Amino acid sequence: MTDLLPPPPPPRAGTERLTEVGKAFLGLAPGAGANVVELADGAGVCVVQTGRGGGKAYVAPDRTVLFVPSAMDFDTGLAAFLAGARTPARGSAGRS
């Protein structure tokens, strides 16, 4: 028997804008489905692109983003994000 965790609560209204920033960074169409994790202490959100070639976009309240590939686990990416790591803006050698 497997213990299933309850689904996460829906994002609060204040995180919806950050979610859209993350989806746009990942190249997802508006309204596209993605898993969203609201980070503790108002640190932002993590938008998880599912499927092959996916990744995670951690988005801070100031709309800066850290992209990590799907091979990196959530906690490792979160630690880097909370330590201040960010992906450069696309116009200056960002994710292609």
C-alpha cells in the first residue's frame, strides 16, 4: 500500500504573476499546465515543466529566475536559488 500525499493547495493570487513569469521563461504557452510549488517564507515559486526535456524555473518576487534542468533535484535547485543564484536574462546568454 502506498501513502499518497494530498495535492498541494492552489497558488495564491500573489503567486500567479510569478507563475506566468516562470512559464514564459520555460517557453510554455499561456494557460499551459505545469506543476507549481509555492516556496516557503515568500521566497517565490518553482514552476516545474513536466515531460522529456523539462526543467524547473525558480522565480523570485523580483521576477528574477533560476533555471535548473530536470536532472537536478528540487532541493539542490532550491538551495542554489535561496543562495542567490540566477540565470542570466535571455538577451545576455540566457537559456536557449
